[in-house]
Amino acid sequence: MTYTFHHDPGHGWLEVTKAELGELGLTEKVSSFSYFDGDKVFLEEDYDAPLFITVWENAHGETISINSAYTERFYLRGNTWLHI
């Protein structure tokens, strides 16, 4: 499975879906530093993304591939109403 890692000069977020978080039992474990936008969840790079990757890889028995998507300012940054 391939996921996208969005990052700007200050931080980064792994894009997953709400359904995937639910399937892995992680919905309640995501910190307030992650964002959501519709069905997409953007897991912050320090805790939430590594947790997701570890649990996903253990559940599926394979390694996640990650595509990098750099921007000067991630579009959700600063939108506190979109925090989880």
C-alpha cells in the first residue's frame, strides 16, 4: 500500500482515511496535532503517523510505501477547527 506524506518547511503529515483508522482501532488514539478534511485524515509525523505505520504493517504483514508531497505551506496548517 502507498500513502502520501505531505510536508512543508516546519512539519509533515501522513494522509490516511478515517475508515483505515477505524479498522485499525486507532480513531481514539490520534492526537490533536493531526487534521481531518472530509474522509481524509492527516496524521502528524512525530507520534500519529509512526503509530499508524507500525499498527498497519503489523496487521497486514507488509511494508508501507510513502510518496513525498512538499509544499511551502500545508493547506490545513493553522485551521484549528480541522484538528481531530
